Amino acid sequence: MHGIARLLGGGLLCLYTASALALPDLFPDVASAYRVEIDGSPVWERKAQTHLPPASLTKLMTALLVIEQGDLSQTTTISPAAVRETGARLKLKAGERYQVQDLLAATLMASANDACHALAEALAGSEGQFVKRMNQRAAELGMRDTHFENACGHDAKQHYSSAHDLALLAHEIIRHPRLIALTSRIETGIRSNDGKRAIRFENKNALVGRYRGAFGLKTGYTARAGKCLIAYAKRGDTTVLLVLLHGNDRWWDAVDILDVAFAEAQRKQ
């Protein structure tokens, strides 16, 4: 048993669930900020409006714009700028051509920055123009504590979001079955349009395929952001959404929090 689970194993589950509304910050040590929602209603949170770097959770906004505005069957050419991306990437090569739907899979599952950058260019001509669209969409969603400076989640002074805002974004993602089909996939592969290159990759979200009912949504990590996670799980008619920013032991903590949330939902039925 880890972290929260040790407390629950000590017989405090009834106390915790019964007092959840009176104690909104039920998990003070798991992250700098977090938010938990059961069936769309917030139940516990910590510093949910605080501005923090979101790392690759940013890519959910990129994916949302792609699904809302893009043609997934469109083919796009990988640019030198996309190839120069750092961090997690597929090592795509300049001049290679891929379908947008394949780059979207790589962005959500492998968190590939080169694929993400290529998507931004495919939709807006340049990453800079795409980022303007990201900020506009964030404003439309009521994400008042969010500002993007890049499409992929690199640390930057004015690149920030909040647990509350990322929950709003997550709800928009959940509305699109094609995105959930990708975030909940364990592994997949893509192929360049000329068929000369095939790339396989796994989902970086350790909950997918391991935690019952997990459908994603996204992981993230940078030096400033620390370990970040948006987890979404469904069991029966109950859904749980968890946002962790600058988390500690994010996988075990996420499992413990999701378990507590499902137990709370069952208790109230």
C-alpha cells in the first residue's frame, strides 16, 4: 500500500469520505495543485486556481484544436522546425509526410514534441499562429488562469495553467470519442505516407491498461512543471477526473485518489 492507501488501510476511509465536503483539500501532500471531480462535480482540490507550468498537458489543447478544426486524413510534411524539437519525440525526419491522425496519436500517446509541432504547422502554418488559436480557445472555454506560449508544453515564463482550467479542457476532450480512443490505447504504430518508415510507440500514461476503467488522458513532465497528470476513469455510470500539477508519486497517488473517489461515489448511491 502506498501514500493515501496506508491511511485508508488504517480504518480512516469512513471518516475521510464522510467529511469530504468539509475537508476539500483531502490530499495535501500529493501535488502543488490538484482537482478531483466525480461525475463532473468538484469534490476535492488544492490551490486549483494557482498558475503553474502544465508541461505536456498542454498537448490536450493542441489535440482539441486538431479534432475541432483539422482534417484528420490530411497529409502534412515534417518541417525542419519540427525536427529541431527537443524532449520526447519520435525523431521524425524533415520531408517525411504523415497523416494528421497519425501525428495526433503520437502527440497524445507518446507525447512526441516533433509530432505536436508538425500538427501546429499543419493547422495554422506556423507554431506562433497556432498558439494564438490555443489562447483564443482557452478564453472561449473560460480558462482564465491559462496562457500558452508554445504548442507542446515547454517551460516558458508566460506558459501556465491551473488545475481548475485543465479540468475544463479535459471535459472538452472527453466530448470527442476519437480523442478518447487514442488516450485509452495501450500502444499503436504509424507509417510515413511513402511506406518507408514505420514507428511503434506505447502510451506514456501508466494507468492505461493497468487501472480498471482508465481512459487516459495525458501525462507531462518538465524540470519546472515536475510530474503532471490528467487521469480520467469510468466504472459503470461513475466517472472520476483527476488533475495533478507538480505531483510527487503521481502513479500511486493517482491510483489511491481514484480509488477513494470511486468509493465515495459508491457510498452516496
